[in-house]
Amino acid sequence: MDKRTIVFERHPGAEQLDWLTVNQIASHINNALSGVAPPHVRTEKFGVSQRGVLLTTARKGASAAMLLHFKKELVEAARREDDAIINVRSNKS
């Protein structure tokens, strides 16, 4: 799972994300990926950890590294709904 998971870093002290915002972020990200990435490079299973960290998993057949190849597009798309997002990285845990 860790090889497919990416983490969106947010400003410290940012408000907790609600499920509607998370769903909108997911939509924006996959729409952005559809314009630049191969069809199998998409995200699924968005969620927020207990610490308030936004996580997502690459679809089966893709990896976090494949998603991070489109880091700029991921951050820009996510920031359309949450301007507290500052970066995206692989899950190191």
C-alpha cells in the first residue's frame, strides 16, 4: 500500500478537511491527471488521517512515483479546493 500512497502536505494549523472538500479535491485531481497522464495513472481512496493529513492511493497498476511525476498538476488541482495544500510527497511510513 505504501508504494501507492501519496500525502498532501498542508500549512500547519489549517482547518480540518470535511468530506465534501475531500471529494471535490479528488475530482479536480483526477480531471487534471486525465489531461496529462496515461489512463491508468489516477487516484482512488482519498481520506484524511486522524492528524488531518490528506492521503490518496494510486489505482492498481500505478504507483506513487507515477503520480508524483505529475506533482505540479496534483498540487495545482488540489489547491483549487484547499489553498492550505503546499506540497505532495510519497508516504514514507
